[in-house]
Amino acid sequence: MEIREITVRRMQMKMKQPFTTSFGTMQDKHFLLIEAKDGSGRSGWGESVAFDAPWYSEETVETNWHIIRDFLVPLLLDAEISHPDEVSGLFSSIRKNNMAKAAVEGAIWDLYAKQHDMPLAKALGGTRHQIEVGISIGIQESLEELTAVVRQYLEEGYKRIKVKIKPGKEIEIVAGLRQAFPDIALMADANSAYTLADTPLLKRLDDFGLMMIEQPLASDDIIDHATLQKELKTPICLDESIHSLEDARKAIELGSTKIINIKIGRVGGLTEAKKIHDYCQGKGVPVWCGGMLEAGVGRAHNIALTSLPNFILPGDTAASSRYWEQDIIRPEVVMEDGYITVPNGPGIGYEPDFESIEQFMTDMWTFRRGEPFVL
Ligand code: OSB
Ligand code: MG
């Protein structure tokens, strides 16, 4: 694969509504867009999912920019690779910084698929033509408001409702929603807000038939989750704790998780995501694709990944309109009757909308093979 130049754009977009989790509220979304170009004018696109502040993980937009500029781009523009699966090996001398790595690797995957005139989904081994979609709803002011929001998304067609919970609000939220919607596919995400001392409280959630509880305990834990899972009927799904195939293997062997939320950024890219998918498939562990409030490019990567066969459960990859007045791709991602159609054009299958990209861009740098790095 010939990679001639890499352009990094700093982007700033505002979400339609603020999104609140147990760790904080977000509305302004800052992120990096990566464009990798070959000699024939083709471009592959990637999106960094790190947030402004290190709440969800230790990475931020700023640390991503540092790692991409000072380490990943120089490694890539100095190497010859023939397949995107080689990128993670090339980056293996750099520890962690998975979201930075995934953003660059994502651009290379898109470029590769375009060079071979095939959809990214197909290049990854995807088999689905449409994916089932759920929606993740942030913490609301009151149960009444939450119930109204859930009702609206159910009417739009979303197949699964995920709500954020936090200590002191969980029983009220889950019991209230279950009463209003006895039969829906419902799950709760705690974003690491509890400890083992909360086991009696979390056991009470067993009464409400949740599909799963996502990441109840510490973001770096896989031991206490195994202890908790023994006490709960509700399956535990790990999000924050899983950064690699090795993490997934250990968590599954320990009995810490029965379902895995795969986020491309958190695990360092599509190659690792696919490895986790394949391993889980072999173990009979269902996976689904998590979201990081992505703009169109990241969303398109999630859709391609979700086309793989073991993405059995609906993910968090909702329509563009759920987040943005105007997205940065054309067409934008649409959901119909609870499904998103996997595009069949080359690469991510959506075109970058340059007018929109320019509108939201605050800075841009280009690095070329064989040229010294100047900022
Ligand atoms: O834990 O899955 C999470 C958003 C920001 C940070 C963490 C999470 C989330 C979501 C929203 O749940 C997923 C989305 O709609 O993109
Ligand atoms: Mg989560």
C-alpha cells in the first residue's frame, strides 16, 4: 500500500443535546480527523474518539494529537506496508494510546478497501447487509423526562434502549422504565460508578429483566467483576476494562463478563477489534459495538465492524440525526425500522462532506513522506 501523506484536522462540533453519564456531561465534541492519501489521489479516513477530558479513559484530543504527530505518523510514513493488519504491529513499540492508534489505522483500512474497490465491511469479513441498532440515553433530570425520551426513540424504531445509571438513581430509573415499557430490550450502563460494597443494591436490578449491566465496577477491574457476576443473574458486559484481545481472554476466563462491548478506539483499531470478535465467537460470547458519540467517519467505521457475524446484539451506533444538526459525511447515517443499511460503496461507503468539514475544522496539518516534519 502506498501512503504518501497524512492530514490531521482538528474538529469542533456541538451535539444537539448534552449527554450525561455517571462521570460528567458532554455537549461540545472536539476530535481529530485523519486523512491518509496514496499516490493516485485516493483518501482513507479515520476519526479519533478521545474526548476533551480524560473521563472515560486517560486519552484526550490533546494526547492523541501528540502521539499521532510525534510517533504514529513518523512510523507510518517511514514504513512499507501491504495490508492494514500490519499497522498495529508497526505501532506496537508505542504503549497503549489506543484511540490515537485506532484513528490512524482506521484511515489505512478505509484507504485499503478503496484501493481494492470494496466496501470496508467486506474487507473486514462482514456478512450482514443491515445492522440492528439500539440507542444510548444519557441521565435525564427526572424519570418523567427519561420516560418521554425513551418513548420517542422507541417510536422512531430503535431496537434496544440503554440508559445510564448512577448510585442512588439506578432502582428508580430501571424500575420506572420497566413499569412503563414491560417488554422492551432494556439495559443499563454504570460507567464504573459502583464498587463491590454495592452488591446488594445491584442484585435488586435482577428483578427487572435487563439484557445486561454494562461496566458496573472500576474501569481497570476484571477481578471484582468476576466476584459480582457470581452474585448477579443479570449478565455483566465489560466496556472500559477491555483494551485488547488479551484483556478479553482474561475477563472471559475469569467469568468477569458474559458479553463484550467492542469499541474500535478503546481496543486500538479494527484489526484488534476483529480479533476480539473472532475470539468471542469461538467462545460463544456475544459482542456488540459501543459508541463514542462519533461524527460520521467514526460512525461509518462502527457500521462496517458491526457487519461481522458475532455482532449479535444491537449496538449504540445510532443515526447521525440523533447527535448532529449536520454531519460530516454524505449521505448521513440513517436508521429505518431499527436498522442501518451497510453501505456497499468502496471503503467506509460514505463521502466526506468537505463543506461541512471546513465549517467545523479549527486547524489542519499535513505530513508528507520524505519531507521533514514542520508545523
Ligand atoms: O460508556 O458507552 C459508553 C458515550 C460516551 C462515553 C461512554 C459511553 C457513551 C455512550 C454513548 O454510551 C454511545 C453513543 O451513542 O455513541
Ligand atoms: Mg459504556
